[in-house]
Amino acid sequence: IIQEREGEWTSNEMIEILGFRIPAFFVYGSQGPELLCDFITNFQTKSDDVFIVSYPKSGTTWMQEIIWQIYNNGENTSKNIFERVPFLEFSTSPILGEFADIAKVPSPRLMKSHLSYSIIPKGSSDGAKCKYIYIARNPKDVAVSYFHFTVSLRSFGNGYNGPWEFFSKLFIDGNVGWNKWNDHVQGWWKHKDDPNVLFLKYEDLKKDLPSQVRLTANFLNKPLSEDIINRIAEQCSFNGMTKDLSRYTVRFNEGQTSILRKGVVGDWKNYFTPELNERFEKEVLSKIEGTGLEFDFEL
Ligand code: A3P
């Protein structure tokens, strides 16, 4: 982790913001991490703000699309998702590109963030509470998805070029962006019953998307007709979303990558050796035992 440097932030470096490890290219340019740190610390929420929060690779983009469509009565647009639902931690980047500037987004602001419960903006001048929708996914599939995504960032000159075996260890130890899966998910799980928090799981969306869309719409006080719920579920199925992949493409410099890859539950089986599985059970899954938090690892 590098905190200070002369000149530009480049390559694979990580920086730390408020205890969080994030890729240095988020603050690419010359100003370093302080600006982002101040931005997050001083961020003023509004009562109609909606944060879509997750540990990376847990279905964030999926929820961004669902929630945008809930707010837009099932409209299907070709606009890039980050123009519609900006990414909080990318807000101070001088290379915003297609990422919208939160300061210019009209209310109600729908925003994506990977921040932990303890540091996500909560302050509001009028005391009114904004809403948080947290999406969690079984950590074995998260690790595999994270590996592929990090490798795909090589087209930006920022990606990981090591083997899966080593990445899986970085993941278990929390030596990846946004730290340890366990801490993140458990921090939010403790608040699952707060009236302004909705805790969802990727695997439940895979099992029955219309019911999860309905649940989310009701939580947001946007009850929708069954027709619109079914339309949103169809448009937001993996097939529906892959019809126009350019909406979920991230572009930097000369490179680009798509956030949609395989979209299944259980891909981990193609990557986990019995040894890795054992280590995962011991170091990741045993930590959530007794918390009531459980995941499906296949459907
Ligand atoms: P895979 O890499 O396993 O395919 P995030 O948006 O948090 O970065 O998560 C990305 C993961 O969510 C990717 O997982 C992506 O394919 C999956 N995903 C995105 N939209 C989806 C959808 N409509 N249905 C199922 N999975 C989806």
C-alpha cells in the first residue's frame, strides 16, 4: 500500500482510505487519496438517497439496474449503468469518463458503494434517514468472480497477472480491494433489521427474481404492478442484461471490461481444489457460523 507519491498514481498500487484498501487508480491523477477521504467523510446524505452497497463482485451491478428500473417504472435504457447510478468511491477521480459525478446527479440519488457499515455516509442535516440496500453473495463465487475481474483489469494496465491459487489466498486474508469479505458482510448483517437497511442475497435473486424485485420495490416505497415487476425481472435476468453489454462496460485509457461474465451460482466448483475448499471452510465460513447468515453454494 502506498499513501504518498510524487506525480501520478499508476499501475497496480493500492491506497488506504479510512482503513480501506482500494485500487490507486481510483484517485488516478496527481491529488492522491486525501480528496477522496474528505469527500467520503464530509458527504451529506439526503433523506431520499438510496445506496446500493456490497462487497465487490456480489451482484452490485445487478441491483443497480433493478433499482434504477424500479425508479423508472420498468424502462429499459441503453445508457451506461454508471451514468445512471454513480459509484461513490469513484467520485473524486479526474478520469470519471462514463461515471457520473454525484454532485450533479438529480435526487433521488441512486448510488453504488463498497464501503463498510462503519464508514458509509450516514450524516444528514435534517436528521432524515436514507436507505441502504446491501447485496451479499456466497464467498466462494465472489472470490472466483473477483479473480476474473481483477485479471480483466489488465487491459487498463492495472490488472492482476498472477495465478488463481495466489489470488484465493489474497482474498482469504483480505489483501484485496475493500479488505476482508467476512468483516464487510458481517458488519452489514448486524444491521439487517434496521428499518432503513434491506439485506439481500445473490442466490435468492437467482432463485426467484420477481419476488426479490417486489420486496425491493416495497422497501423503497415504490410498489409496482405485477406487470412491471415481471418486466423488470425479465429485463434484469442475465439474458436480459447481456442483450446490451455496453451498458455494463467499464472503459479506461485504451482498455475495457464487462462486469457481466457468467452469472451463475456454483462456478467455484471449477476452481476450488479440496485443499482450498478446506481452508475456505476454516478461515472464511466458520467465521459466520452462529450469526444466522447462510448462503447457498449451488442451486
Ligand atoms: P460472475 O463473475 O460470477 O459472472 P458486481 O456487479 O458486484 O461486480 O458483481 C458482478 C457479478 O454479478 C458477476 O458474476 C456478474 O456476471 C454477476 N451478474 C451481474 N448481473 C447479473 C444478472 N443479471 N444475473 C446474474 N448474475 C449477474
